[in-house]
Amino acid sequence: MRYGHFDDEAREYVIETPHTPYPWINYLGSQDFFGLVSHTGGGYSFYRDAKLRRLTRYRYNNVPVDDGGRYFSINDGGDVWSPSYRPYKKELDSFETRHGMGYTRITGSRGGVTASVLLFVPVGVNAEVHRVELRNDTEAVKELSLFSFLEFNLWNAEDDQTNYQRNLSIGEVEVVDGAIYHKTEYRERRNHYAVYGVNAPIDGFDTDRDTFLGFGNGFHESAVPHAGVSGDSMASGWYPIASHHLKVTLEPGETKAFTFVLGYLENDQEAKWEQPGIINKVGAHELLASFATDEDTLASFAELNAYWDGLLGSYTVESGDERLDRSVNIWNQYQCMVTYNMSRSASFFETGMGRGMGFRDSSQDLLGFVHLVPERARERILDIAATQFEDGSAYHQYQPLTKRGNHVLGSGFNDDPLWLILGVAAYIKETGDFAILDEMVPFDNDESKARSLMEHLRRSFDHPLEKAGPHGLPLIGRADWNDCLNLNCFSTEPGESFQTTGNKTGGVAESVLIAGMFASIGPEYAALARHRGDVAEAERAEAAIAGMKAAVLEHGWDGDWFTRAFDYYGNPVGSHLNEEGKIWIEPQGFCVMGGIGVETGQAARALDSVRERLNTPHGIVLLNPAYTEYRVELGEVSTYPPGYKENAGIFCHNNPWIIIGETVLGRAEIAWEYWKQIAPAYREEQSEVHRLEPYVYAQMIAGKDASRHGEAKNSWLTGTASWNFVAVSQHLLGVRPDYDGLIVDPCIGAEIGEFTVRRVVRGATYVIHVVNSGGKGASLTVDGEPVDGMHVPYAAPGSVVQVEAIV
């Protein structure tokens, strides 16, 4: 069943009931200020770093789920309700949430009053705007009381949830002209504060949570909205909040709108104070003044919509299949942008406290957003590269606020270096900016160790060669892309981290996946060297790649599929010799993407084995058979129940590697089928099984061994977004940038008999019309002239190039 519908013209998903199987969320913000908001008003806000600059509080793992957020309460003659349904859960006469591009609009009606809350983060503004519109649908005058509510976090989200002996004594606020200022710790080490104001005179306020709720009450029992009058409370220690009270009179048919603004402000150290003990509020005054009228607010919202119009115009498709079109044109690209901003740090499954930006995560995310914001991709590349070590390895994560490596998690994930090459190659193909390779970038953020970005890439390329095992295959270190395959851990201590523990280091555990990555990604390094005129380096790289391919075929081919790895003892993992975990998805995808066995038949046989042993109607599982007992030599992968996460779950991130592999072999129908299996828009009809948002990808769908096969977890922040956009846009639809031109090479099922891709790259527009029979190998006509091959040279900026392709 469905719980809503797509509105493609508005680029929105419309949720028609508060009773979805799980909170369905959206993201606000696109630069530095961000918010998460559920369809019933839950969520939180932060500036740049969800751990270190959290503005509002949210409780994960809460009962009831998703309590707390941005609430607007209406007291209509003693009837207290909210248009978001929560927290009061009063039945509404109508309910609708529209999640759009960087905004959410929640509308509810009850007792003849319609209330609508529009939430968005304006372009270039470090603030969240809440526009509340009230309409009287009756023939009588309505006297209403409107109460805002949000709960301030004490900045460091982890400390806020743990250090109560200090935190319950430090909360401080100011209230000036109806604006509520969160100034906790401002008078000591901080130079930042928050403000929550409204563009109308207020009839009361509260800044103390116990006063607003009533001690011992839940949000649904909030004392102040039920009383219809604020307590004018001032928080002192304990729990600071922000709530405004507005008395609203509505004539029959009348509508009134109010704008609430939650802002983040910083002051220079020498300008912290207006006078002793009084915050310098110049920035806050300017911020609130910019939303003084409803016209100001609506103009800012129009600017946000125009911003997304521009972003989403660089790749579009018209195919006649509305699910394909909305996936490519709207939601997949939107999720790629959100994932670029968040990496894996802040969702309804990631608290924002544990993980910063991932080295491998952000490198892969580049693939999905580089065409949208290439200038920000350039900045991200340099940030990532600066966390690399001199031997080519890297910090696995870094904090977005400091841009420095996470020492707690450290290094030793041996696939990390190669992903940097892939991200840089994608950026240069998109922009032609070869000059980035000459940028001086420090190692470990130490400027004294700065070398060119090309030198960073050389060390990335050499890392798996210098850290090779007995079969000539790359060592796995703590893990490769699958962080749960921990071949050197041997953990028996409860609570010990599988990923940060290395109890054994034997120099034997090898990764066939990294070898496949080397074969697939290594040629990009060689191509960059050739473009720079370094033929000797290119030839050295190509020889190393050929040697790695030979090592995989000699030692990593199991007879019907590629072996996954060799463990600490040198025994194969992912082999017919194993009782469980005989076949794994990752090496089948990347080895075929790297061309290993394509000419000699192993590639086709490996993908046939994927279809026979791993495929399900809900997607391709990660391994089979699932592990049923803990295997200390394999680590975390064997700790999950069968069918979940890495233990034979459908880990959606790697499904596109198989999709792309099938297009390498020209098997269009299979590739198209695999893509549809996990594409959210194609799963909408089974939302009661899938449970999560039908407009974005989830990280994991429960596999065939699980009791809830087809149920998703961990939506939004996943490399699935970027890789699926690469799969559908560059390989199924077949339009992808190269260093000197566009490659047009469609390979999509015959169900899509005709389509047109509009691609803007390097300032020129390419209109590519494809007549498709479901095969591979297009014949091209460019501006009316037949061309050999699949290569369309880049045209001058401002040009419009017409391409006809027949497959």
C-alpha cells in the first residue's frame, strides 16, 4: 500500500497520513546550516557539524518514537492540537506533509481552522525559517492562541546527552523584544549563540522546559498550551527552550501568517559583548529584520526554489516512464546533494555524534554531486586529501567543523586511498580542471608536508602495491569497503570495536575486492598521468594494473565466481570451500567493472552466479549462505542475525556495482531489472513492507534469510545514492563525461524504447535522443553527422549539441 504520492511537477512527495510505518523525513539546508524534519514535525537543527554545533535537542531511541522537534500548538477555545499531529495526536480533519527540495510543508485542519507550517533554510543564511499560516474556514470569528516550541541543545550533542552533572547547571538565555537568545557557555569559551524570534508582537514566552511542559509531563501534556497562557519563565540551569505565545484573531475566511526564525550567530572575540553580560546582538537583529514581513519570507522561499531549479537542470531525462524520470530528475540527485552535505553523520539512524565525514564515503559521494556543484566538489577533494598520510593511507573519518582527522578511529582501512583517485577523476572529467592536480595539499593537515594533489594520487595508487600479501593481492588491514569483514581482529571482548581493534597482524589477510578496485580505478590514475605528459608513469601504472588482474585470475577465481578474500591464516573467504559465505557480491561487481575476465568468460560466469545465488525480488544480498554462528576470524559480519546488514542483507550500496557490471557485458535487461528492484519509486507500492521513505534509497533491505525480508533500514545517508545515480545516468541511460568528451553508450531494457537526456557539462548543452532496442553499442549522429564510436567531443560553452543514438 501507499501512504502518499509523488507530485512531480512540484518536485514533492506528498504524505497523506501521519500514520506512516516509520517517521519519513526531509533535510533542510544546502550550505552550512541544516535541519532534519519528519513528516510530523520531529527532528533537530545544527550548524555545519551535527556533533559540535547542535542547536536543538533530539532523543534517539525514544518512546514514543520521534517525540520532540519543532512544534506549533493551537489552543482553540480549549481544544489543543497541532497541524503536525504530534505531539497531541488529536485526530485531524485533514493532514498533509509535502517534502520538497530543501523544505517541508506540514498542513493540518481541525475545528474549522487550517494551519500550515513551512520549514526551510534560506540560501546562504545560517537560520531555519518556520512560516506559520492560520486560516479560519468557518463563518464565525476565531480567537486562537498559537505557541511555538523548540528545545535547545547545549551545543556539543554528545556531551549534552552524558554530562548532566555540569549541563543541568549551565543553561542561560536572554529575552529581548520577543526574541529568545540561547547563550549557554557564551560568556566563557564560546563566541556563538542562537536566537529564536518571530516577526510579530508576542503575548508571552517561555524558556524553561519544566514550566512549559509541567514537571513530569510529556510533550502531549504540555501545560502552557493547555492553559492558554505563557509562564514568562526564564531558564536558569536545567533545560532551556524557546516558546512564543501569539494571540490571533481571525475573521471568517481570514488568513494570517507569521515567520519564526531560528538562527546561528558568531561574533569576533573582541566584539562578543554589547556591554558587560549582554550579548552583541547586531547579527541577530539583522537576521530577524530580513524576515520582518511575509513578503520577505516568501521571496526567500522563492530564491530557494530557484536555487534547486538551477541545480537539477544539469542532467534530466524524458523517457515516458514517470518512475524513472522522477528518480533521475528529482529524488536521486536530491539525495546525492543531501548525502554530500551530511556524509554519514546525521539522519534518523545516525545520531550525528559518532561519525564525521568519511574519507571513502565522501570520495564516493563526489560521483553523485560533482555535476551539481563542481566548485564545492573541488573544495571537498582538497579537504579529503589533506587527511591522507604520507604512505598513502588516510584517516578513515574527519570532523566537518575542523576538517581534521578523527584520531579515535584512526587509519588502516586499506581501500580508502583508491577512492580518492576515483573522486578526483570524476571531478576532472566534469570540469576539465586539470590544474587541481598541481594544488599543494598537506599530509595529515601538516603544511610542512604539503605536496601536489597528483603526488597524493600517486601514493594512493602505490598503497595497495606496497601493502600486498602472499598472493600479490592487497592486504585488507582493518577492513576494506566492507567494514564488517575484520580479518585481523579476532575480538572476544564484549563491547570491543571490531573496526578499531587489531589483535593480530600477520601480513597475510588479502582483499580480492581491493584488487578489483585497483583494476577498475587504477586506469584513471594512468589516464591522468598521460594527460600530464608523464608517459613513463602511465606505463608503470598500466603494467601494475595488468599484474593485479593476472593475480586475481590466478589466485582469486574460485571456479564460478571471484573469491572475496583470504583470511589471517591464508584460507579463502567467499569460496565453494566455505560452508557459509560461499559467494559475496562485492568482488563480482568490481572485478567485472575492472574488466577482469570479461574477454575470457569469468566475468559472465561470476554475474550468472550472482543471479543464481544472491538475487531476490527485493535486491541482491551481500553474501550467501548467511553466517549462523560467530566466526572470530571473520569478525563483525558474522555477528548480525542472518539476512541483516552485512550478513546477507541487501546492502544497497553495492547493488549498482553489479548493475554496472551487467552493462559492461551488454546485458541490458538484467541491469534494468536489478536497478528497478531497489529504486525507491518502484518500491512505493510495497511501503508497508519497505517501511522507509519511498523517495530515497536506504542503506539496507533485509535479505532472504531475514524474518522481515524486504524491510529497509538506514535511509538517506548512504553511498547507494551516488552509485545508483552513476549506474542509471552513466551506464543504463549511458551518458557519462570523459576527459575529452561525452561518452554516449546506453544499455537499458527494451521497456524504455525511447528517451531523451539533456546534459549540461562544461558550459555546453547536449540533447541526446536515444532509440533503444535493449542492446548495447549505439550508432551516433552528432549535429546531423554520423560519427564512429561513442565519443562526442566537448563543444564550446554556450553551444547546444544534438545527438541521435540508435541502439
